[in-house]
Amino acid sequence: MVTTVETPRTSTPSLSLTRLHIMRGGYLFMGLGLVLVKWPKLPDAHTMPVYEAVTLCLLTAMSLLAFLGLRYPVKLLPILLFEAAWKVLWFGIVALPQTLDGGLNSGTSDMVARNALVVVIIAVIPWRYVWTTFVRTEGDPWR
């Protein structure tokens, strides 16, 4: 016998068509950037160090999901959140401490320059919607 549980939920706000198009711009920016930077390296992935190859495959998969976000911008919102989260974490726990300890080495400086484009992704995320949907709204039932 299947039991369904009805839980009262806060209504989720809807996003305007303009907002959806802005999000699509973010998905396109992310997807194309990864296509240009990561996809050309795929044929050589088997020769890379393990974690470099893992990162390459992960980011290539993210580019595919970013393109899917063009069609489903709201459903794929966690991809934009993931992109923003890992880069903000990297800035906070890698780049900032190195900067405070006397400066960045050339590899870290290069990553800072490339990851600084995360501001575009942060700008296209509908933060009020994220807050209402993922923080304020009751979660799915556990049983």
C-alpha cells in the first residue's frame, strides 16, 4: 500500500521571462567557456595526472548540463549554484590565504584571473528565488 504525505509548502515564486533569459545567458557563458577551454583537452585526458583528468571530465559534464540549462533554466539552477560555490570556496580557502601570506604564485594568480569570471554567474543567479526555494520552503518528506 502506498501512502502519500501532503505537506504544506510555502509557494515558490515564479521568475519573469526576462530573468529566465538572464539565467540562460549565464548558462551559455559557462557552457561556451568550458567548451573553449576544456573540450580541446579531452582527447589527451588519458595521459593526464588522475585528478587533472577527473577535473577535466567533471567540468566537461558541467558544460553539458549548462547547455541543458538553456532549455530548463530553473530546473538546472543547482548547476549555477555549484559553479558559484566551488569558486567562492576556492577563493576563500586557497587564494585569499596565499594573498595574505605574502602573495600568490604564478599558478594561483592564473587561476584567480580565470575564476574571477564567476562574478557573471553570481550576477545571473536569482538569489531571492534561491533563498525562498531552497532555504525558506519546506523540504521534501523523508518518508
